Amino acid sequence: MGMEITGQLGLIWEQTRAPLLVPVLKVMVVLCLAMSLMLFIERVYMGIVIAFVKLLGRKPDKMYKWEPMKDDVELGNSGYPMVLVQIPMYNEKEVYQLSIGAACGLSWPADRIIIQVLDDSTDPAIKTLVQLECQRWASKGVNIKYEIRDNRNGYKAGALKEGMKHSYVKQCDHVAIFDADFQPQPDFLNRTIPFLVNNPELGLVQARWNFVNSDECLMTRMQEMSLDYHFIVEQEVGSSTYAFFGFNGTAGVWRISAINEAGGWKDRTTVEDMDLAVRASLKGWKFVYVGDQKVKNELPSTFKAYRFQQHRWSCGPANLFKKMVTEIMRNKRVSLWKKLYVIYSFFFVRKIVAHIVTFVFYCVVLPATVFVPEVQVPKWGAVYIPSIITLLNAVGTPRSLHLVLFWILFENVMSLHRTKATFIGLLEAGRVNEWVVTEKLGDALKTKSDGKAPRKPRIRIGERIHLLELGVGAYLLVCGCYDLAMGKNGYFIFLFLQSIAFFVAAVGYVGTIVST
């Protein structure tokens, strides 16, 4: 009986494979190879641009006028522009003192700066702590404002928008924004504001992020590799070529008139920072990225926090692309080349194609070809292109080159969530506007300071089982076993390693595990 069922299944497989599966898989392979080529060309293009930027020494202070702020005997401090520093926060018990202290320590005339703490906390105890911290700095003579609102409408965008409505903001020329875990150096304003003062066409100065907990665990090392590439290459290329890039939402200084002309903060997507940057760029404002100005911050070190962050960072851009692509095409104020750069390079290839091809090609289509020998993936598409893309990405973090294999496996796992989030953004499905604030641990897990590690496996195992990763891991394992036994592709080594990576993620054994 068992032999008969097996024979019938084999017959069904043979009858459906040739007329149905083979053509579908061939089309999928062609589409994936086309997307791989798009991504490859984009990465090589950015690599060439960066090489020229380094060779020609095109530093921001060479591209734009930059002169240090100087005290004027006659004008006194009035020669300095008025600066607003916004710190939006939500239940940031672990880090609120760090960000407020760093902002209050900025080197700038005391009568020409206003620190604005925008507290959306829902925990009364944390609200009290933040308010007391603001009062402590105010007693030292710092012009600091503690602002709250009776709702969280618009989340961070809503808080920033409300913050700009206060009467004292009208006297300000520029606004620096720092998330609650960011700690700018005292000279931050002295290094960035001169760009805006001396170049009226500039609307934004963006600094680089410097990760204080990159050595926390293997997951934070993987994040460091991806984000270093984003800053060292993507932001630098955008700044050097089209004076456009996505605002990172923090560690940047805006010209307030640029924000106002662009229509202010909007909460229509989960990437309010990118939304504002695109709208300001379409109004003709230019941006400059200052890579040698680094601001300390924290990477999410729990898998749960990282997944939520990546959902927001993948869903939001796709949703914004859908909402703005027509507006960008119809814009008359920027050049055709800049519009093509924003639509094709910035949005389509980097924010959509990159996520989809990583998961669909390497975790679905390529493994499926082991069952259908009629469908062949050329070696240049299966090996050479992904290898070159990986090496180009890894160059941004030389100290982690030995971890590149782990990075590939980890990025493929995360591409599952990024692809899902991208489609949610494009289709405006259920979780399109979901905003979960990234959990910060601050000093809670700094084992170096006290020698004790307050971490242990959680008891509630059910919370750590992720069915999607489990399913993909099982699929890759089956593909690997079949390829080892029957196939000729030799993909089984990759398939086994990738399935293990998915299984490890499926049981939540990634990142720092915090006791609850």
C-alpha cells in the first residue's frame, strides 16, 4: 500500500513538473538574475564613486564653504545662530540621562541654544525621572524645556511636529535632532552648523553613527557591518553626487526653513525622516553628509527589538515609494538625473529589489532548482555576483572580515522579514503603520563595568519560537538533503548552513537574551 502511494505521488510529481513547475521556475530564475544584476551594478557604481571621492579628497569642507564660528566683539553671542535641540523619547529609562546630559553639554553659547525634551512616555515613573533630570539641568542654567502631550498621535513624527509649534521655536534658525540613545560630542554644533551658516542652499547636515555596543554579541557585529556600509558608502555617494540621501532620523541638523518649506513632519509612514528628506530635496534643498563627525549610539541587541526595527525600516521606505513615486516624477524643480537617482537607485534597487532578491533567490528559488535539474542557474548568478556584492559590503568594516560567512547567513535570515515588510509597505497591508519603539538596554547589560552579566535564558520558550524561520529552515534542510542524495549542483553545503541559521533564529537564540 505504501509503495503504491509513493508511486502515485511520484507520478503526479513527474506529470506536473514539466508543464507547470519548470516554466514557472525558469521565469523566477530569470527575474531573480535580472534583480541580482541591478543590485550588482548599483554596488559596483557606488564602489567606483567612493574610490573617486577618496582619491580626489572630496571632503565636505572642500565641497562646501566651512568656516569656524567666531566670537564677534561688537555682536557678542548674537553672531551665533539660534539652535533648537530636540530629543524625542518614549519610556527610555535606561538611556534618558545619557542623551539629555550629552545635549546639555554641547559647546554653544548658552543664550543661543534651547534643549527640548519631547517625552511621550506612558510610564508615570519614567516621566517623573525625565522631568527631574530636566529640572536638574535647568537649575544649572541650561535653557531646557520639558514638553509632553496628551496622546501619541503620529509617534515620533507627531512629537517632533508638536515640538515645532511652541512659541520659543520661532526664534530658532536650526534644529538638531537626537534620539534618546544618542550622545553627541561637545563640539557637534561647532562642526556642523557652519555648513548651514555659510551655504544657504544646504538644508541638512547628517553625521555618522558610532556604535557603543557593537561588541555586545555576534548580532550587533552583523548590524555594524551593514550600517557601516550604509554610512561609509551609501550616504557618502548620495552626498557627493546628487547632494541627496535619506535623513537617518537622528544625529543631524536641519535648517528650520527647509523643514517648513517641505511641509513639516508627516506621520503617513513609519519613516518620517526619509519622507521629510525626499520632500525637502524636491524643493531644491541640498544635503551634506559629514562622515568624520560621529555620534555615539546603541544598536538593538535583542532579536525581538531588531526584528521590529527592521520591519519598520523595510516597510516604511516601500510604502513611501508607493506614495511619492508619482510626485517625484512630476517634480519640476530638480533635474531628471536626480529624479532617476531617487526613484531607481535610492528607492527601487536599495529599498525594494535588495530585500526581495536576497530572500526569494537565495532562500526559495535557488534551493528549489535542486528538485528540477532542467532549470540551471548560471554560476555567475549563483556564485560570482553574490560573492562580489558581499565583499564590497564587507569592506566597510575591515575588522569583521573574518565574520563575513556569519553575516551572509544572518542577512539571508533577516531578508525573510525585510521581504515580508516590503510587500506589506507596497500593498499597504495590516502592519504598514506599526511603530514599535526600539528597545534600548543602555548600561543594563554592560558586563565590563561591574563584571556581572544579568542575562539568562527566558523560561517562556513559546515567546522564542518563530514559525516563519522554522518553516524556511525545514524547507532548506529538505532541499539540502535531496541535493546531497540526488542532485549534482553541490548547493547542499550552503543549504545546510543556511537552514541551521534559520533554525537558530527560529528558537530565538540570536542576540542578547534578557531575563524577564
